Amino acid sequence: MIPYLKLAYRNLGRHRRRSIFSGLALALGTALLLFLAAFFEGEMRSAMETTIRLHTGHLQVQDTDYNPDKLSVAWEYLLENPEQLTAEIQSLDGVAIATPRLIASGILSTRTDSVGVQVIGIDPDSPANDPYRQGLVNGQFLTADDTAGVLIGLPLAQSLKLNVGDRINLLINTASGSVDEQTFTIRGIFSTGTTAYDKGVIFLPLAKAQSFSGAGKRASFIFILLHDRNQAETLASRLSQPGYQVKTWRQMNELLVLVNDFSDAYVMVLNLIVLGVTVTVIVNTLLMSVFERTREIGILAAIGMKRRQIITLFLAEATLLAVGGIAAGTLIGWAFSAYFGKIGFYFGDLGLGNQMLMQDRIYTILTPQAAIELILMAFVVTLLASLYPARMAAAMEPVEALRGK
């Protein structure tokens, strides 16, 4: 094989500029494949992790009649004794965090503006609230005994021109079906980097949210995070009992799971398009080489070189182009993926809603598995595409080739 590679290297060197451009095309194609894979992986992983971390959790234990779309705090839709149930769930192997939450619909109003919000009662001491605690940009976090303080998101504060210490009016629908309004003081302003979520929620201590809404000691659901989300179905079956329904992250994020599956097919189509364009350049290079070396091919055939040897020679040329181009493309693709994996792409609020939360900035993630698969795919497709010009060269009749036909 070494003699073929030496001869192939010499042949590529005859038209150095054309060979360089062909290798560059393959390098750019490979780099684009890797970067696209890194971008979509970062996008979908961010959407899934953000939605689970902020909105759904890996599991939720709800009353059998609870409907998350209604945001009702009527007693018949709520869990009784959520603290006891939370303690039982927290003791199970595989459960990282379990905490009760109460959600109601409300309206935040200032002297000049008003906006609809989700009012969420939380246990301030729960680690489930770390995204908000760690995301504080001003003020302080809530405490369990605070009866007059709220926590709001930075986009909401900016849109209403609110600051820490300002007073707001909060109106909510109560358990009895009536409306109650109270005045609260902004204790802190947070940012999770997800504008779509931060602009529409207000946090209260759970005890205050329960008394304000008339829910008593009840909660909308138990928010559960697991050590391994793949264990969600197993734990859900263990938690199932009369009077409760247990929802897994897949059930609560059906749209997001569907989009994730669709994105895999979409990326594959993009990969085929990029490979198609790149391979066309390689095939064109080899075809031009065949036409320019017609007499040479005839001489090789006349002195006894077999067809499979001629095919091997042209495949060796394609191999050298593939190795050089893909190696360069891998370095370029990895460099760009690493760079944007640190600084990210800023998209801002995409307005996708709570069903698919996406951070304002998307960071690329290039996994070793994806990189290896794409490199191998680019290499194999390049070699397969080069079979056409190689077989064309091998099929030439020596006499006609010597005449330059």
C-alpha cells in the first residue's frame, strides 16, 4: 500500500493548488458538521435541563384531579399533608431533592402598570431553589417566616422599573374562588438567564402563599429532582398510590421530547447536505485528474497494471485528501466548538413559553461520540464517492487511453 500512497501523493502534488482547495473544502465541511452537532447538542441539552430544573422537575406528585393548566388552588385539586409526603419521598434511594410547591395565577400591579404572573410558593431553604438563590443580582433571598416579601425576576423588574425595597400589589385567585389583594415588598431580584421564565414568575415563602391563597396547609405538587433522570419511570411506579398521580419529566415535557427527537432527524439532513456539497468537490477533483491523466492511465494499463490496482491508486489519492482535510476540519470544528462553548450565542427571549424553556445564551457542546461518528462518516462517504472516478479510470481501454480519448 505504501507505493500507492507515495504515487498518490506525487499525483496530488502535480496540481497543488487544486488539491489544497479540495482538502480545504473537506476541512470546512468537516468543521461545519462538528459545529452543527455541537450547537444542536448544546441547544437541546440546555432546553431540557433548564425546563426540568426550573419548571417540571424529574417527577411531580400531584392530586389525581390536579390540572397544571388551570393553576387552581381549590382544595379538591391540592395535596394534603405535603410536608409528610415530601419527607417520605426524600427518604427514597435515587431522590436528590423533594419539596412542596403551591402555584396560583395572579396579577402584579404598580402605580402605572400591571402584568399577569404565576405566583409560586416555595420552601426557601430547599436546594431546589438554588437557581434563584445563586442567581440573585440584587437584594436578599426569601426566608420561611417572611410574610411581606417577594422575589421577582430581573426581566420583570426591568419592564416595570422596579427595584429592591419597592412595594407592589399582588392579586390572586383564592381557594374559595374569590380574589384577594395584598401589598408586598420586593426582597430580591434574580436572574436564571432564562428571560421567558424570569419575566412571568413571583416567589413567596410557601407558608405565606398558603395563607394568602386560602390553601391552608396544602400544596399543588411535590417537585422532585433525581440523581439520575433515567430512573424516573422506576421511581414513579414506586410512588404511585390511590389519590395521587405521578408525572415523569417525559410526560410533562412531551413537546420538548418531540422537538429533541425531530432535531436529530433535522441535523442528519443538514449533515447529508454538507457532505453532499463537500463530496462533490472531491469527486470533481478526482474526475479532472482522470481526464488530465488519460494517457498516463493508458500507459499504466499497457505495462500490466490491473484494474484493481488503478482503482487502488485513485482511492489512495482520495484517502490522502480525506485524511488531510478531515484532520484539519476536526481541529477547526473543535476550536470553534470550544470557543462558543465558553462564550455562547446570545439569542435573548425566544418566547417559547414554559413548555420549552431555553436560556438566553446557548453554549455549544461537542461530545466525543458525536465527533467520532461524524469523522468516520465523512471519511467513509469521501471514499465511497471516490469510487466513481476510480472505476472510470480503471475502465479505460489502454489503446484509446494512449490516444488521449
